[in-house]
Amino acid sequence: MFRSIGMVLPVFVLVLSSCSRRTQRAVDPGKLQAVIGPDTARIVQAIRELDTAGVPHFWVDINLHFVAHREYGTFRRGAPGNEDVTNGLHWARLLINHANWALDSLGRSPSSLRDFEGDAHYNYRLYSDAGNLRDSFGGIWFWEPDQWVEFPYGERVLNVVLVDDGKRMLNGSACGFDFCNSVKLYGAWHNVRFEGKFGWWAFASLLNHETGHVFGLCHSFYCGNECAGIDLDPAVECHSGPCFDDCGGPNNGSCNNWLANSNNMMGYNANQNALTPCQWQRLIGNMCRSKAFYLQKRTAEILR
């Protein structure tokens, strides 16, 4: 059973990704609130001009939750130094390291008109409170079958929940837009247990995709994508249709982004390691104006 402490948020389970059914909220970097200090105007200008030297770096503080299924099981609590892939502690660090590697080295997508290459300016890190005696594994939690799944740190972290659905697939869901605090990744243990084709590298891409939704980005093949006509073509991303009229809902076969020759992080594809400049401006602008507790600036001053 799944329950979060505090406000209960709706979770929409979709193939590969999920968002709430609503259009993407317009974000103008010029409307940033002064939550990033007195340099707001300079940061706004830096985002608009893609001057990454003037844009802050963020930590996204996360916790990982391995939820055991009565029938399917889950990763075991191995020793921290045990590098067996069935060890949840080791697998979790592989996941985070690969997700951060992708965010540090965004590349090109053949389907984009322009690409934002290099450092995305945010990374994940495990959050733990030394005073929390329940937190035995430094922000990694193991939950038994039928046990209530809690979020011990509430909205202080973005909670990444790994559950099995009995399939060796690559599925995920996000709690919505506007920096809510949970995403789900389905099927990781089944792929390990039955030697499926999706390893930690694929789930790292899925993590970046789902958190992209949480941070306010729509699917690359969404008709109303705010970057459409700027540096993104939803019809090209869709491949099998003109586009899909939902920011993050299931496309039900109307788009086949897998065949679109796209690497866009917000599409359905094998790599998911690219963003357009417009997408990055939206994403980092959203981060700068967000008051989410799990977003922390990486340095006291803007890197210059």
C-alpha cells in the first residue's frame, strides 16, 4: 500500500511517463520571483541569452524508496560496498550517478532545430538527516509488502518510489506539475530479476523524464508545447501523427516517438539525453522561481 505523509497527491500511471491532464503553465523568465537573491535581474537576462555562466546550479534533494511486492519482491538490503546489482544500495547509486552524468552532458537530438548542449545546471543528491534514527541507509528506504510507505522527510525531498508491476517494462509516473514531491518508476526489479533489457541506465533516463514533468515540461510531441515553432517540432517528435493533444497523458498509440529519431529528454526514446534551448530556458526558469524545499542552490554565489 502506498501513502505519503502530509498532503496526498494524485498519481497518474502511464506508459513511460505521466502528468496531470492540463496544459503547461506559461513561464516567463522575466517573472521570476526574488527567491534566488538580489541577482534576479541578471539571472533572468542570463537565462534569456543562454549565458550559462550567469545561471545558478541546483541540487535536487531526493530519497529513494524500494517497495516490496508480496509476489514480485524488490531489491535487497545489501552491504554498502557490495556491488551486486540486486543490492538496492548499489543499484540506487548507479541510478543517481547515471542520471547526473546525463544532466552534466546533454547532447544533440537529430529531431531538434537547435540543441542545448552540456550542463543542465541541476543534479540529484541523496538527502539524509543524521538525527533521524530510522534513516539507516542515508536517504534510501526499503518497505516490506503491505507496509505503509511513508515519506519521512515530507516535502523536504523529492521522493522517488520504485515499485514492480509484474512487467519487464520501463514505466513511470509523476505527481503532476508545479514541483510536487514524488515520482514513481515501475519495473526496475523485474528487469534485474529476469535479466530484462532495461538496466539502471534506462531508469536513470526515465527519472530525468519524470522529474522534467514535475519541473513543468510537457512531452516533446505535445501539440501545445511552448517550444513548438521555436526549436521543437511536435509533429516530427510524434512521428506517426501531427502531434498529441495532451501535455503528459498516455498517447494511446497516436504518437510513436520511439521511431522519430529523437533523443529529447521529454520524449519516448532510447537515449533521452537532449533538450532544446527553449526547453532548458523553461525548465531552469521554473526552478529559479520555485519555492520547493528540495531545490537547493549548489553555491552561495552565482558561478561567474
